[in-house]
Amino acid sequence: MVRNRRPGDRIRPLGGPRRRLKDLLIEKRIPRQERDRLPLLVIDGEIAWVPGVTMGERFRLEPGAKQAWVAELEPFRA
């Protein structure tokens, strides 16, 4: 599912501890007005990818993996 952030969202970014998404976005200097517009890829209730920021540790591609998902983000054109 793709959705915007919600209060209390948490993520375990690649190589890091589980933390509040809000704190991560502030640390990465994502402007406030952009934070609410960022699409989040959520799998089984867990944030898998924040485009341009990080992906979730659980969804890391392991060496020798034989399968992988590919997700692309394209701007919406009305």
C-alpha cells in the first residue's frame, strides 16, 4: 500500500535502530511542507520505503538473493 505519513509512524531504517519517522525526516532535513506529501510504501503494516530518504531494514536485499521487488515512483499527471 502507498500512503502518506501518520502520527506515530515508526521505521527501522537501513543499518539503524527503530525510530519515529518524524525524527528521521527532521534529521534528513526534509522541509515540513514536503514531509506530509512523501509517499510511503507500506508492506504488512511496516514502512518499507520512503523514496529519496531510506528503506526499511527488514526489506534489505541480502547477498545471494534470488528474487527482489522493484518499485518505481512516477509523478501523477492529471
